[in-house]
Amino acid sequence: MSWDEDGTPHPLALRRTGRSELEPDRLPEMRELEVLGWELAPEDLRWVFLPYVWPPAARTWVPDRSTHWAVDTSLDGHGHITGVECAPLPEPDLRDLDREADEALAALGLPPRPRGRLWLLRPVGPFTTVGALLEHLDALASAAPAETLLALTRTTLAELAGP
């Protein structure tokens, strides 16, 4: 299991460079990879370790050229939206998100993620989506102590991926 520190991004990502104002799931390379069966790894801190334990043949990454946006919505006294302002998330806030992920990984005994990557996964075994596979893992985890989620996920993925 690893973060593939020395690995290269998916070849489709090499055709695009530079910062984009698009959110991660709207990047052209992400859309192209979705058509090929890749799915953006979940952002939920509970699953932050997934790319680390996912079978290497069913994971890839692209450089993160996206912009993460902060959205500020104004409401009137009746709860109606009166204004919406969007601004790129400031660098300190982005670092806070990375720090939260690193802390969650450290609590599991795993190293921090390499910076600047968007991870993509393909479902393994009989599952047609990553979401369906996560539901299966959730069902298995419901009968096990919470601290075993990493080991349970690693074992289950290895069994599903086969030799």
C-alpha cells in the first residue's frame, strides 16, 4: 500500500496544464476519465485513506489544477436568498483542509498524502460504482469496531481485486 509517490499522473492529464477556475469534478480531464470508468475519490475524511489502500491497477491521479471555492450566501429575514458571492478559497483555508486530512491519516498510522493530486478510483469486484463498494464496506464495518475500518477496507479490497 502506498501513495505512489514516484508515480506519474494518468496520461490524459498530461494534455492539460495551468490553473483552472473549475472545481475538481468539472475539469476536462476529470470528465474524460469519468467516461473511461474512473470516479473522483470521496472527499469525506472518513475515507481519506482510500487511495492509499485501493488496488494500484484501479487507482490513478491527475494534478490538481482546480480552484476550490468559498460560497457566501446572504438571506433575508424570511430565509430567501438575497445574494451569493463566490471567491477562491484562500491558501490558509486550503492548508487547513490538507492538515485535517493529514491528521486523520496520522490517526490511522498512515503517512500524509502527496500534495496537489486529485485521486480517481475504479470499482473492483462485482461493484459497478465506487459508491456501491463503499456501501458494501459500510455494511461490513457496521458489525465491526470503528477502529478496524482501515484494516477491513484493505482486506476487502485485496480480496475483491484478486491476485
